[in-house]
Amino acid sequence: MFNKGALGNMMKQAQLMQDNIKKAQDELATVEVEGQASSGMVKAVITCSGTVKRISIDDSLMGDDKEMLEDLIVTALNDAQKKAEVTTQGRMAKATAGMPLPPGMKLPF
């Protein structure tokens, strides 16, 4: 038997979840995380939406080893991206709290 009330309630919950996800995504676009390399001698700041905001390089690294510096920048950016992913997953988990999602489903879609 078809229960219109249950379907209506499920649709309301789905709309609420969609609204919460959109709000969380908008907020995450402004949340900044910092990644580091070489004990903080190279720092990268990005938003959780992936926009690079700043790169900081300690003056002592401005020598002639260009390849090492490039590697440290990549390491700092990768560290920042991992932190952004963790932050995003945490925010999305809050946005979908109480909604039954399939196991292993990652948000945002």
C-alpha cells in the first residue's frame, strides 16, 4: 500500500538535506585551511572549494635549489587539500545528519 504521508515526509527531508548541503557548500567556499611542508617553512592556504589563497616561503629556502622548493610547494598544497577534504566531509556529515544515506556515499556529489 502506498503511503502519501510517508512520501511527502521523505520529500520534505530530501529538500531540507539539499538546502543544508547547498548552505554547507557555500560556507566551505570561504573556509580556509593551511597545509605545510618542511616544518612550516612552506605554507599553502586554500579554501575548502580548492581555491589557492596564499603561498608562504621562508626566506632561507630562497637559495638555488629550485627543484626542492617546487617539491615543497607541491607537498604543502597536497597537505592543504587533504585538510580541506577532511573539513568538507565533516561539514557535509553535519548537513546530512539524520538522513539515511547508502554506506560509503561521499558528499558533495
